[in-house]
Amino acid sequence: MLFLEYPKCSTCQKAKKWLDEYQISYEDRHIVENNPTFEELKDWYERSGLPLKKFFNTSGMLYKEMKLKDKLPEMSEEEQLKLLATNGMLVKRPLIVDGDRGLTGFKMAEWETLL
């Protein structure tokens, strides 16, 4: 399982603690230092079954500064994925990828059910 995080993010810290408590093994990846590529994001998005908007960090400063709330509806999926691949701070975190599953954000009940 791949666990993408921004170490300073409190939600990521809680998620990591939860994974450790349940002894779920994972490969840790810093989402800014090693930003997901367009190909990775496209693959994860297609396998996850989640709406593409779920991959965006909609509460992040960069998202708001770029006024993406207004711009995303007019962009194609490919354009959105290319944008996500430009900066890890645009990507919703934590992000877990495992087989055909993809989880964005940390909702304990959802994680308990799926992991």
C-alpha cells in the first residue's frame, strides 16, 4: 500500500498513527518532494472510482489562490490531472493507493471499513 502524505499536515499525522496502531504496512511518500506524476494520478483516479474532484485539496491555500473552484468545471479530466501533477500541495492528502482502491483524506469510519 502506498501512503502519500505531507508530514506537516495534522490529518496525515492522524492517519499515519491510525495505520501504525492497526499494524497496516505501507510505503510512505512525501507528496511535495515526490509529487505524483500525471500517469500515476490518471491510473489511481481510474482505479479508485472516485470523482476527480476528490483528488484536489479543496481546502488548501494554493487551490484557493488559483481560484480552481471556478476553473475546474471548465477543464477536461486530462487538464485537471496535468494540473494535479504540477504541485503536490494541490493533491488531497493523505492519499492511499492499494490495488484497485484509492482513498483521499482521512475518515476513520471509511478507513476501518475499507482497510
